[in-house]
Amino acid sequence: MVQKYQSPVRVYKYPFELVMAVSDGSNSAACLAMGSSFHESTSDDGAIQIIERSCKLNVDAPRLLKKIAGVEYVFFIQKNTVNWKERTLLIEAHNETFANRVIVLEICSYSVHPENEEWTCFEQSASLDIKSFFGFESTVEKIAMKQYTANIKRGKEVIEHYLKELISQGISFIPRWTPPNDTFPRPLSWSPSYHFLFSLADKLDADYIERYLGQLTPMQESCLIRLRQWLQETHKGKIPKDEHILRFLRARDFNIDKAREMLCQSLTWRKQYQVDYILQTWRPPPLLEEYYTGGWHYQDKDGRPLYILRLGQMDTKGLVKAIGEESLLRHVLSINEEGQKRCEENTNLFGRPITSWTCLVDLEGLNMRHLWRPGVKALLRIIEVVEDNYPETLGRLLIVRAPRVFPVLWTLVSPFINENTRQKFLIYSGNNYQGLGGLVDYLDKDVIPDFLGGECVVSFLHQILHQEAVKLFSWAQSHLPSLKTLHIRVVEILEGESVVTWDFDILRGDVVFSLFHSKRAPEANRKEAMLPNSSAAGDNVQLIGKNWVLGLDYSHVESPLVCREGESIQGSHVTRWPGFYLLQWKMHGPSPCSGTSLPRVDDVLASLQVSNHKCKLMYYFEVLASKDFRGSMSSLESCNSGFSQLSGATTSSNQSQSSSIISR
């Protein structure tokens, strides 16, 4: 495999002639040890000079490898072409030792800065192709690239050292070349290669990299430049910013092929969903603006933008149902886009690279209600999208007041989070976020929010989505006039070992929930099927015939559960037999009184409260293959459930699902 290197443009703030006085063409990484020249030529007017010479390089390789190879030094052939008229120097070098086994090519160039003729630009590129080397190809490749990048740094230091020494001797100016007075420039019989001349618009400057992107090794700089150049040559759309490209390289440990694949997939996704314009086009729904408990809040001690999310105080279940998963995802994308924008602003503000942000998550109030199946599914999808398209944007995640239920959530989501990202998580339970070792290590005291014991009032995070918001849900509704009417959903299971899962909220009244199994297909009563409401809803009919006998035609597979108003119920059942499974909800009335006892006050009040003979619930159910369900987040259920469950942490795919608001 051919290894390639491309340097950034290094700018010496000295004239070309002064740099040439100390360079002597020795800044080639492969040829720092100069040898004797064996060919020199000069054009008639003296403007162009060509020097070819042999150079030797002492390779820092293990003694055993040197002994096997039988050499102590590697010899190179170097060709220097200086054009005093155009003020350019081209250095071309290739190896002479092991030329039939290893091919090393290097090109270095000096030229005048296109915007300031008193400055000199330098860049270099190289390639390494190892055909064979006694079975040590991989080792030699690593040694060669390590040696090369070390010499690059050394070459820069050598030039800067001698420039300062020259100036200290009082030599700060060398006149430019001028043609002889008695001759005119004549056409040359040969033409040197000037393909190394460049425009800074297409290159990256070393000072720019250090100022805006941070400290990078020579090989990391090379990967960034090569990937950027590849995008300029092949990508038809908008070229992402350098810090954006760098994030994908870091996410793939600077493997340029893997980073290119990841970046290309992300660019396609951005174009498909118009993410580049989301900050201009996205307007959160009013409900989201009112009840989403998160927002930007100054920055941390390292200058990273700080985002605060009070997840435990947010009705995630209500939000997902109210605005839908897509709207929530787009809102998260807008937050990430805003985060990148704020990083750029802080980079300019603090004068150093700020490429990521800090997130502070307060989990006070987190309970099993937050671990609602569709909500967790939405969370996992958001994590997947962010991991794929915003790598290396999270600098630190501070999780405070983690409750006892947090390990359940962490077990679910952690497998979907990149290992590099997980290492940035700091988790505090109880009050151990206070004091040394806590938030004060990462946030200034005047930035810590008041609800975490700080002095800063964060008013936009104090609102909580209440249960009243469910009135805004645009879900299908159906009404039945009779107290005794049942609501039943039928699930047909063709094979055993499937899993039926359910999730419902009791919005009004009390409900009894049951799960039955039957080998017979239920049929709707004709009279009830002709009711206006039943034709609209399609499921508000009596499916269990009056002639059916419990224990004969159908049977309980889960005991009846009384569900009170305001409760959130989650549960699951592993099916043992094929057939039809019936999820049944019916209104729960007061228990009948015995003939010798007086009616209780609670029962009388309950009968008066349900005089409008209606109850209301919102439900969701799905059928999963057993292999997909086991250990999945769909096994989560609330403490109120009391039905069978499984547990674990892998994503499941649903075979069928339904959701609705039902009124009785």
C-alpha cells in the first residue's frame, strides 16, 4: 500500500533570497545529510540553476533490521532547481538504496507568498511504496514514516535557527537577481517543472492550522490536507470547513479511507435533509419552545460553549407524543448546528481553537416513566444520527443527580455511544457534584445554575411539561355511549415465542386491562359494527361473542389489572401458542356490595364521578420477534405494570404497532 504525505503551507516571514541563503536545498526530509554533487548546470543568463547530488540518511531502525538489510545508511538522489527570476526552488528526491524494493519520492518547493512578496512559502509532499523487504514490510513502513515526520520537524527548526543566526550577524537583506546588463534573456532549451506553484486559497497554512485547528502531528496535518484536496477535486457540493473535516478524521483515528467514507455519507445525509439551512429554516413548535427544558448557557472554564438539559424535569413521553419523533430530531440537529457555530465564535473570542462543547445534564426527577419504549427508541435514533454526523463535537458531558433508575437507562444507551464519546462522560449521583472534584472543576462559580446550588438564575429551564399538555395531542379519538362497552385490539400470532408489548396512559377514569388468548378469530357483532363511532374507529366493537365461554373459547394469559387515572402502564407478554391475543380495556366501576353491608362512601362518590359514563386512555402496542425482544429496551415497564417482562440492551424491530387515544 502506498503511503502519502502532504504538508501544510509553511510561511517564513522573510524574503525568498534570505531563505535561500540558509536553505541550500537541505530542508528535504529525506536528505538532511548533504553529499557530493555530481551534476550542475546554469542557464545562459544565470537565472536558473540545477544541482543534482547524492545524499545519505542515517535511518533510526532496530539493529537487527539493519543487519538483515546489510546497510547503515540509505542513499538518495536529490535534484534542486532554483529559478532566481521567478523566485522559486524545487527539490525532488528519490531513494537509490533498495530502489527495487522500496520507492520513496519527495517534492519540496519554495516560492514567494502570493499576497506578500517579502514572505516565502514552503510545502512538501512524499510517497512511500514498499514492494518487498524481507518480510518486514509493515515494520519498515512504520519506521520510514516515523523517520520522515521527525525530519520534517527538524528541517523546520534548522531553517528558523539559521535565519535568526544570519539576522543576528546583521544580514537582513539580500538583493534580488537581475539579468546581466549586456545580455538579454534567451529562450531556454529546457523547461523546469513549475507544478508546485500554488494558491493559498487551495492550501492550508501551518499558522492557520495551529491557530484555528490546534496542535497536529505532521501526519495528521497531511491527512487533513489530502482529504480536503480530495473533496475539492471530487465533491460537487459545498466543501465543509476544515474543523468539520478534522472531526471525522479524529473519529476514525486519522485513517483517511475510513474518515472519507464516513464524511461522504454524512455530506449526502446533510444534502438530503437540508441540514446546512436548518438554523435559518427550523422553527420549533410552540409546545417544544414552551416545555423543552434545555438551552445554551455561557461557557465552561476551557471556553467551550455550555449546554444545559434538565432531562429529569422534562416530560419526554408527552413531548414525543405531542410533536412526534421527527420534530424532536430536527430540534436536536439545530442544537448541534448551533453548537458548531458557537465553537467558531468562541475560537475567535478566546484566540485559541474551540472545537467542541460541554453538556450539563440534570437527572433529578428521572424515573421509570421516562423509560417509555417509543421515547427510548427516539433517543437511540437521535444518538445514532448525532454519532454518525457530529463526531468529536462533545468535549465533556457532566451528568448530575443521577437517580437509582439511571443504570437502567445507561445500560440501554451506552452500547450505541462511541467509546471515545463515553470516555468524556462524568457521572455524579446525589450531591457529590458539589465541592472539589465536582462542577467547580469545570465551570466558574458564577456560571453554575441556581438549581444546582450556584448563583446564576437559569429561567428558561424552570418550566415542566405537565400532564395537561396531553389535551393538545392530535391523536385519533373515539367515544362509546355505553359503560359496559369494551375496547379490544386483536393480535394474530402465527408462530410461538413472539412478544406482545403495550404502553398506555390513563387520562381519565379507572380502567381494567386484561390479555386473553383464543384459537378462534373474533368476529364483530353486526349491530355494534354498524354504530357510527365504530365504523370510524374500526375497533370499538364487541369482538368477544356473548356465546363465548371463558376457559373454553378463550382464556386469560395475564391477570386483570386495575389501572387508576393518571397512571402510565407498560408491560409485555411472551406468547406460547399461535392464535389470537386480545388486549382488552374496560371501564372499572365500584365493587358490588354484599347484601348485609352498607355502601361505602368512596364507592358512592366514585359512581357519581363517572356519571358521564366515559373514561379516556392513550395506548401503544407492538409485536416483536422473541429474538429481537430479548434484552431489548422494549422490555422496560413501569412499576405500575405487574405483567411479565424481559430485560437487556439491544435494539428491536417491530412487526406491527398501533397507537391511539380511546375515550369511554
